[in-house]
Amino acid sequence: MNADLHCHSTVSDGRLAPADVARRAHAGGVTLWALTDHDEVAGQAEARGEAEALGMRYVNGVEISVTWASRTVHIVGLGIDPACEALVAGLYATRNGRAARAQAMSDALAAQGVAGAYEGALRYVSNPDLISRTHFARFLVEMGYAASTADVFERYLGEGKPGYVPHRWSSLENAVGWIRGAGGVAVVAHPGRYKYTPLEFDALFGRFLDLGGKAIEVVTGSHMPDQYREYADVARRFGFEASRGSDFHAPGEGRTELGKLPPLPSDLTPVWERWL
């Protein structure tokens, strides 16, 4: 099973429409796919329609932004009902405040000599309610301030960098509750990206389990190969199911393409066994 259960479209901060992401996933050999846009489920019908037309199995998905221990964590919801009223309302509430945060990021970047960042980022936005750091990163690359979007985050937009502006997202309790209430499975996305101490990680994973979370991403385009092994060990220690996804946003932007990740370690239980 070539499962890719984490990627993005123009509905959030990707550069391809949901149907185009489906076609790219199919071309990459994906057989089980989920579109997981940030804090939005508006692309699910288009993604499912194209995936099924191409013969891929499809799982509804979303990626919810969470604030935990003063940092941002992403929780993927798989197998959700995208029409669940509580989920839709929760996602709407989570999206609120992005515009104000974006203007604050633009002001911070202007103080670093980067003019017109808000207007420049908007050129990459399909849904202004979902303007994000990724849209700013594309503008900075376009203007020559950085060589790549990864370079932008390293120099300007990562936590602690001059253009970073924190935002209060959903709580972990709410995010997992919305996912479970919508019939889905909660997954900690790309844990290797979070700057927690070992004790903080243990607290995060323990609380996630207590709330009914079931899985973590082990093999993901946001992890380096040594982190595949590290988070496989975490999955074994906590009894998590394992997920796999490219975190694809656009051609050439990430470390890997849709469907091109290595397989999960054979002794882990894939989260997708639920939908086979």
C-alpha cells in the first residue's frame, strides 16, 4: 500500500488545486491518499471525486493548528466527516485571526527591510482567510531575499526569527475532540519539527493519548531519515499507530514528492489499516 496521508492544495497553502494534487499523487504511484489542508475541509469533495475517478482509495483529511506549551503543533485528522457541524465550526474559529497575524508579520518584515510583504503574499493566496507563513515565504523567494522557502523559515519566519509572529490556535483538547466527533482518527503531524524538550514531548504524547489520539507520523517529508527511526521508537513506546505522508505543498518545494517516501518499519501498525 503506497499511502500518502498528508498534503496540501490551494484551499490552504499549496500551489495546486485539489484535483491537480490528486493527479500528481496518482502519477507518483499513490494508492491510498488524503488531502489534509490547514484548518479547512472545502477541498474534500473535489479531492475525493478526482481520486476515485483515477482509481485511488481516498480518506477525508484535515490538518488542525494547535497551540500547546506555547508552541504550534499540527494535528492531522483522517477519516473525518467533512460535513460535521462541530468540526466545521471549530475550523472556522481556528482560522480567525490569520489576517491580523499576517499584517503583523508584514510589519515585522518591513522592519527588516522587506517592503510590501503582505501584498506580495496575497498574490499566492487562493483563500485570504488562510494566509500563512508559506505564502510569505514564496514572496520572499520571488523577491530574492532567500534561496528557497526552507531558507526563508530558517532566516525570517521560523520561531524566534525576526518575522515570526505567534498565533493562538486551537487547543489540543478541542482539535482531538473535533476529529473524534467527526468520526476520525487524530494523528500528530511531523513531530520532528517541534522544538520541545524530551520531557515536554513525553507530556505532549501522553496527553494526546489521554484525549483519544491514536497515531503519529513516522515517515514524512518533514522528517530526516534519522527521524524516521526516532519516531518509530516513539510509536513503539507509546503504542501509537504510524502514519506516512509527503507534506507536499508544491512541485520542488519540499524534500520529497507525493508517493516517493520509503515504507514504514514493518513492525509498526499503519493507521490506514482502518480503511482497507
